[in-house]
Amino acid sequence: MINIEQKLSELYASSFGQLPDSVIKLAGSGSYRSYYRIRGGGGTVVGVHNDNKAENAAFVAFSNQFREDGLPVPEVIADEPGNCIYLLTDLGDTTLYQLLTEKRTGEDPFPAEIVELYKKALNWLPVFQVKAGLNLDFSLCYPRAVFDRQSMMWDLNYFKYYFLKLAKVPFDEQALEDDFTSLCDLLTGVDADFFLYRDFQSRNIMIRNGEPWFIDYQGGRRGALQYDVASLLTDAKADIPMPVRKELLQYYLDKLEEVYPVDREKFLEKYYGFVLIRILQALGAYGFRGYYENKPHFLLSIPFAFRNLKYLRENNNIGFGLHALMEVIDQMIEKPEFYVKQAGTSTLTVSIRSFSFKRSIPHDHSGNGGGFVFDCRALPNPGRYETFRALTGKDQPVIDFLKKEEAVDVFLNHACALTGQSIKTYMERGFTNLMVSFGCTGGRHRSVYCAEELAKYLKQQFNVTIKVRHVEQEGGSEL
């Protein structure tokens, strides 16, 4: 077995003429690819390892073509197919989904600035679909060159075997298979001579300097226009309010008309069929990752997907005579155990504190008596510099300073991994409280920054209640 970090270091050296200073593995995603942030004299890049050579070839070729066509995608700096590795532009860590979770509040669940970012992303979608697809080599598509009947049946059976069966939802196998065939008949009659991104959703849109950049299109192929916009607007945990979805759908159609003549009525006739098939595919993924691979945080998206299905049913946007499928959907969305299961996993409260070691470690008033205390005093200290002394770890200059430090990256990756491991176990066992504290000398810079970064990470990964408090900003009183 090859040493991935060593091979990535060698690839970096061959690209920049010197070995990197560090190769740090990043937190895992929903795929089997592994990502590394590589720092050195040649600059910071992202290294990727993926054993699937066909998928790698598609990503590299698509990236090169998209960049040639002027689309905002990462540059492939170096590629070593034999070792299944490549180097990419580092686009940072902020996804559209992460920004949404940070900005969303009870009073304003979908702020105007997030709507604008979605519109910026939708500005590019027709370009991907219509213009960029003109020059792509579709023979490289993996696993199939077109999203056709067979692709649809794969997705529908993925839903049947990894969601319905594992969740023990009863169904008539032959009647459901007949409905799958009818749904495919309906959707394969749509013009499919466009580039279908396949996973166009908020976690695959990076935000850099206020603009969207796009990743994870290696599963792209020819397909219908409706699928990708359906994917973005029905993204389960993004939970876009219905009025905003309608606004964004009309906005997309306006932008599409600038590059391709579209009959809106015909587009919308089939649009909700693609919404349906995308939601069912997503439920299959949640079931596979959650029930089969025993990763419970994937199950947290199920109630959001059910909410989408319920809306479609109540507004007569799906049906198409698919009686067996509709009966299964009605069973799912009416079963209280799905919602109880999710509610049970979300009763965990994670209390995150920053504090000064000059005082004392914050007290856990929950009675749990466990948790973590991370000592940030070994990290580079912005408080030593006059420029930063009056600021805190929530101010952008301090954030920029700490983000550039490799030691901070390593520290936070370990802190996030350890906390995440405990959260998964706590959720499975029904625990209700976990406390995590970050301490530094003054309790103003490093500890504050680390507490805020952990909160961002947990919001992306888990459906838990997160409470962040900064002791020194609250007068240094015991919590």
C-alpha cells in the first residue's frame, strides 16, 4: 500500500521544486475520496487521493475543460494517475451550506445575503449545462455517459434497497417496480443533450471572496436541464423555504433563457418528476450511509427530505398515476418513528467555552462532568502583537492570522475529530450534554477563535444544539 502523504509530498516537490512543510489530512466528507491541505514554499494546495481511476480521469479532464471555458473551478496543478492522486487550487473551507448555517437564525431562516449567493451560483448553472458541455469529452464520464433510463433505475433501486428495506418500510415489490418504470418513461422523454452536474448542491459550492466556486462534478454526464436545479433547491438540510425556492427557480429560468430558448411550461411539466427522483436518490444515500454504514448523522437529513415529499404530495406536484410509489411515500411521511428517531438524536447540547487559564476552567453545570478541555497556549499568539491586542478571535484580522498557521490547523483537526467521535457516541446512547472548553493565556484570541471554529464544524456535521460562550468577553465570570 502506498503512503499517501509521502506520494503527495513528492508530487508537490515535482511541481514546486521543494518538499512541503506539512501535509494535513482534512475532515472526511460523504465520499470515499481523502483530502489533504499541503503547505510549503510553493504555496498552499489541496491534495486528493481517490482509488477510482476512472472518476479521477473524469474530474481532471472536466476541470481542465471548464477552466478553459472560463468557469470558476479549481485548477488541477498536478496529476499522477498511477498513484490515484492530484493537486488542486486551495479554495478554502467555506461552503455555501456552511455560510447558510452560520447566517440562519430563528428570526431570519434564509437571509437576503444567502439568497444572493444562491443567485450567483445559479448564474453559472446554465453555463455549465449549455455552453461548457459543448467541448467536453463525454466518453470519460463515470459511471455512465448519460443520465438515462438505466441511471434512473439505479437511483430508484438504491432508494428501494438502501432506504425502504433497511428502514423496514413495507411495499409491493412488483407494483413499485412498475411505477419506477412509468416514472422513467415520463422522464426519458426529456431532451438530455446538456451537461448534468449530478451533485449540484450547497456543500459542493465553495464561497471565496464572496463568489461561488464549484467542486465535485466528477459524476457529471449528459442529462436534462431540470435535474441540477432540482438538486440545489431540494437539498435536504439546506431546507430552503418554499417561497424562496419558487423565486430561485424563476431566477434560474430567466438566466437559462439568456443562453438557451426554453419553453417554461414544458420545463415545469417534467421538473417535479426530477425533484422526486432526486429526493428518492438522496434518501437512498442517507439509508446507505446511516443504516448500512452505521453513520447516524446521515439519518438527520431524513425529516427534511420527508418535508419536501410532503409538500409535493399536498400541492399535487407529483403523482403521475404512480399509485404504489405514492402509497410508499405516504407511509414514510406519516410514520412518527422516523421523526422520533431524529428528535432523539438531536437532544444533545454541546456547550463550547473559551476562557483564560489565569482564572479557572469553566464549570460544567449540566451535571455531566465530562467533556474536553483543550489548551491553546502552545499555538502562535496574535496577542503578542500590538496590532491585534485590542481585538478578539472573532475579528477578521485575528482570524486571518490564525488561519495561516499550520499548527492551528493541526490542533483544530484533532480537536474536531475527538469531539466528533464523542458526539456520535453520545447521540447513539441518548446523552444530553457535552462540554468543550478552549483555554489560552488571556482568553481573547486563540481560545475564542478555536471555539468559534469548532462550532462551525459541528453545525455542518451534526444535528445538535450548540451554545458558545466566551468567558473573558462576559467579564471573566464563572459559567
